Amino acid sequence: MKRDLSLLFLAVIAALVLGGCNTMQGAGKDIQKAGEKIEDAAKR
């Protein structure tokens, strides 16, 4: 029983970490696009 709970806990943590990576990658792309638009506006 204790082993099953430990495995379940590790699986949940792994899912959260992997989901967080995708979220941060998406946020990074959004910030990069915003920065590019600011650069374009500054060049004009």
C-alpha cells in the first residue's frame, strides 16, 4: 500500500513538472514575439 502511494505521488509530480515545462516554453515564445514587435516599433 505504501509503495503504491509513493508511485502515485511520483507520477503526479512528474506530470506537473512536464506540464510546467510546456507552459514555460509557451510563455517564453509569447514574450519573444512581444519583444520582436517592440523592436519593430522602435525601428520605425
